[in-house]
Amino acid sequence: MSEVEDYTGRTGRNETREEQLDRNWAELLQELRVLQTGVQILAGFLLTLPFQSRFEDLDEFQVNLYLANVVVAALTTAMILLPVSVHRRLFRKRLKETLVSSADGLTKIALGGIALLSAGTAALVFDVTAGRTAGLTAGGSLMAVMVVLLVYVPIHLNRKAAAGKLGRKL
């Protein structure tokens, strides 16, 4: 558990397991709302590009990168919506723990999709405006930064917190 447990097994928040699951579900929903807005903005931007006069000037690589970004945007949107669909199917079946656990995993996948979409969109914009080398550099650099921010930082903070808890127990 993420909270400190006392001898009764209750968390530092003094909540039951059901209350904790309800809180976790509410927090996940809020995170999904934030993610959805970001994906919608990027997807909306991508969907307007074919209607720009300069779109016809894109080379084959740029068109393929554009289409790949559209697919990633659509799949990421689906991953963000999937917990809601799962909730509708599991509603009133007393499977909140399954719901929260699956939504957690789906949200992590959606974060990966957003990282890929952000890097791919930046690569496309840089490729069109500054050239192929700039596009590949921008996309690769942004992807590396996203991996650090979305993977390394949470793992590092978790380890740091675990080490701090270990020190308090001794």
C-alpha cells in the first residue's frame, strides 16, 4: 500500500479498502480527464493538416509520419476511453479493485501513447519546417526526455520514498 499501515491494517488516511478504491478511482478519472484534453488538442491539430495548402508538398516520409501520428492519436484516445467502457461493464458487480487495477495499467499505456504522439508530432513539425535531420533530432530528443520524465522520475521517486519509509520503521 502507498500509505503507512498501522497494526490494524488501516492506512494512514484511516480509510477502509473500499474507501481507498473509491478514492483511487476518482483520482484516476481526474488524470484521464487531463490526458484526454492533451490528446484532443494534438489530434485536432493533426486532423487539420490535410486541409492546409502546404500539405500537398509533404514528401512520402512526412505523409507516413503524419499518418502514424493520426493512428497513435486514435489509439491513445481509445486507451483513455477504455477505463470508462470497462467501468460501464463492471458497474454494480462489486469489482472495483479489478476496475482500479486495470484502469491504472491502461492509463500507463495511454501515457506512453502521449509520449509517442508528442515526439512524433514534434518530429513532423521540425521535419517540415527545418528539415529531416532537425525532425529526427527533435523527435528522438523529445522521446528521450519523455522516457526520463514518465518512466525514470516515477521509479526514482518511488525508490526514494521506499528508502525513506524503511528508515522510519527502523
